[in-house]
Amino acid sequence: MNYLKIFRAISLAEGISLLTLLFVAMPLKYFMDIPEAVKVVGWIHGLLFILYAVLLLIVWIKYRWTFLFTAGAFLASLIPFGTFVLEKQIQKKEVAAG
């Protein structure tokens, strides 16, 4: 099983869910009084975040990432667009590894 490939897919999905939560669901809640949007998107984002964290631990161990890179990957999940930057970093790591 290729955990890195799965992690990258979940990473992108988590990033998209964060952006959807911040820029779609929250404005719907606060400007249009539709709180259900945050409830639904929040649940999806929460599940993806947990899956992201679990897979991050797996790839940290399996691929022997440094603590600093792993900590950066965790922080990337908290910052809008962070997982997209992380994707570029992982691509560079793969190219360097050969």
C-alpha cells in the first residue's frame, strides 16, 4: 500500500475542505443565516483532518521524514492553502530522492 499517495490525496482534500469551510460555509452562516452549511462542511473537514493527522504519523515513520518537515506538514493543515504548498514540497522531496 502506498501511504504517501494516500496521504497526498487526503492532504489535498483536507485543504479543499478547509477553504470551503472558511470561504463558503462560514459566510453562509454569518451573512445569510444558514448555519447548516458549517455543520455539514465542518464535519467533513473534521473527519478529513483526523485522517490527515493519522496518515501524517504513518508517513513520518514509514518514509523517515524529519521532525521539522513533519511539524511543518502538520502546520500546513492549519493554514489556508498550506496543504497545497506542502504538495509542492513533497514533489520536490520525491524528485530529489530519485
